[in-house]
Amino acid sequence: MSVHEVLAQMSDAAPTVLASAEPAGLLPARQQMALSLGWHIILACFGVAFPAIIFVMHLRGIRKNDPVALDLAKRWAKVSAVLFAIGAVSGTVLSFEMGILWPGLMGTFGDVLGLPFAFEGLAFFLEAIFLGIYLYGWGRIPPKRHLLMVLPMAVTGVIGTYCVIAVNAWMNVPTGFNIVDGEITDVQPWAVLFNGHVFAQFAHMWVAAYMVAGFSIAGVYAVGMLRGRRDRHHRIGFLVPFVFATIAALAQPFVGHFLGEGLDERQPAKLAAFELAETTTDGASPLRIGGVYIDGEVKGAIDIPYLGSLIAQGSLDEPVPGMDTIPAEDLPPVNITHWAFQTMIGIGLLLMLAVLLYWFMRWRGRDLLDNRWFLRFAAVGGPLAVLALEAGWIATEVGRQPWIVYGVMRTPEAVGDFTAGLWGVLIASIVLYGAMTVGAAIVLRSMARRWRNGASDLPSPYGPELSEAGAGEER
């Protein structure tokens, strides 16, 4: 069922709330969800991308009989376990929040969304199992068989993320059900899991995960090189994830453009906010850089003629639909959406230019790893990629407002009647996530310090200790 068909049925069967006062619990529920999702999505990126990066490093170690590469793979696996454990906590919190904060959504569409959430849970448990096998298997499983234990980790991480993205894509383009007398009927769970929008949206997130993980891991070794550690360990530790980040940074603009095709038909209000188009022009629309939307007017923007239509519509004369064509109650928070979108685009282009510069200079015979300015930029590449990721999610989620399920259910309808203590829960969540962040930083810094001091293998909380012969089997 298309969005337009759903809208037609909803107008006859179950009118939506348009201009009523916002429920008291809406603001804390939104803030709670933004905090949880914004924090968890960073860890999800490592769950998606880190296993593949570890696999390549481990494979390099086996094929080239490279003890440095094997040591890096082993260390990264332990770092991955720490991040996985923290992600398990935040993911569990999110699963409860969906029902507690948004009972209107889950109560109405629980049958629709059940399948992707069930598959995501199964993928999470399988990933945990194979992560444990991989960690325990060093020196205990034949090298090639041990290497293969990384592949299920990578596959299940991708499947779990796909399932979550399928739900979000469905919220943007709802399908797989009918509405009869205000009731959800004819549920088609597989249509939700494989809705027409999910593949492009998943590709965008999948590539973003490699940007976040690749630039973040490379940045750690860039900091080490800035501190004088220019051994082979740091150079390989930088280059392998940087190759992944390079491919992702170069692919992302094309994937993002593909995702945006047809947005003028799916969500014209979001596109108008992205482009800060207050009116529909007679001809081509300009690309607006910066600017704010105040009292129906755009102020302070830099206009580049024709480029807005070319990027958004693939045409030099077709205008971008303006906000004047959209009812006021259906407009998202325009300035937040516009600035988040442009922040994502700007950082993405900056990272793309940086990787192009590195490989061009390397092709010309100059290694920028000897340049302190490049290393400084590489050190902040990870935080920049995270900022672009968060900005992208803000753009797509805030840009969908005021709908939680586009064209079907408005966000105030989804929030629960329970409001007592929501602000307290939000404060408690801030403390929890803050404590987990600090705890993760302390654990990871402690691991790094012991590795620098020569500890070849950190103590394991389970299993027999490895003998010297067993520890060197994979080498």
C-alpha cells in the first residue's frame, strides 16, 4: 500500500491529531529517544564494520606470516568485545524504551514490526556467540578455521542493522498493511522487512558505519604517530582501517544521492527543509548554503543558481517544491533539518577530499604519514565521521516530523499517557550513558597502556591460560 493510499484511508477511517496541544510526555520522550539512539548508533557502527576490518587484518597475518598483523587482529577483537558489551546495554535500554515511551506506535503497529525486531534479536545473539568463540579460539583453533569465525560476526552484524533500518525505512515509507474501520489489518511482515526504501537507506547506513569505524580506528594510530610511535605496528594499524574509510568516503556521496532520489514525491516537506526552499520557483532552484528560515523568509543564505535543482531533481530547470506548497502543520523544524543535512554533506565532502589527497600524494611518492598536519586531521577524522553520522540521523528523523509513521500516525499520537518521572528517567539515562562512556574509556586506555608496556596477552576471565607454544600457533 502506498503512502497516498494510506492517507486516503486514514482520512475516512481514523482522523489524525492535527493541531491539538502536545502531550506532556512528548518532549521528555523525544529527548530520551534521541539520547539513546544517538549514543547507541555509534556502537552499532563498530558492530557492523569492525569484524570485516579484523578479518582483513587477520587474513593478512596468516597469508604473509605477519606477527604484527596477527597481534593487531587479536587486540582489535578484544576492543570489539568491550564495545559489544556496552552496546548490549544500550540496545537493551532501547528495546524497553520503544514500548514504554511510544505505546501508541507499538500498540498499533506491533504486529507489523514484530518480524524485523525478532530477527534483529536473533542476529545479536548469534554475533555474541561467534565473538566469544573467536576470542577464546586464539591458539586453540586451527588458524584458518579460527579466521572463519569472524565471518558470522560480520554477517550477523549486518543482518541486525538491516532489520533496524528496515523498521526506520518503513516509518518513512509505510507499507505492508491495510486500515479497515481504523484498525490495522492484512499485515504483511515480509513486506515491511523488504520495503522498497530499505535497500538504499541501509546502504547509506552501512557505508557510514565503515566511515565511522575506519576513521576512528585509523585516528587512534594517527595519535600514536604524533607521539613518536612510528613503528610498523602503528603504520599497519593506520593503513588497514584507513583503506576501508577511503572506500566508504568515496562511495557515500553517490549512495546518498541515490537515497535522495524521489524524495520530492515521498516526503516533499523534508526535501524543502533540506534545501531551505521557502517557495517553489518558476525555474531552477538554487543551492542554498547556510541561512535560516525566520517568519516565512530565508535569511543569510548563499545561493548558487541552478545547483539545487541539479542535485535534488537531476535537472537544470525543474524546481524544488517549496514550503509554500505544504500545510504549516506538516512542516518539520526547518532550521534544524537544514543545518543537520548540510553538516552531514559538508563533513562528508571534507573527508572525501582528505582521502583523495592522501592517496594522490602517495601516488606521487610522498607519504603524508610523515606530515604532522595530516596526522592531526586524521586524528579528528573519527569524531568528524561520528558528527556526520549524527547529523544525518537528525536530518532524516527531525525532517520526518510531525509524523512518527509518515502520513499515518503523528508523533503526539504515539507517546504514552505516562508522564510522571519521565524527566527523572532522562536524567538517570544521562548518568548511565555518561558512566558507560567513562568506563569504556578507562578500560580501553588501560588495555592500550598494558599493550604498550609489553603485555602480549591480557588476562582472560575464563578458560585455561595459554602455553607459550599454544600462544604462537597462529604465527
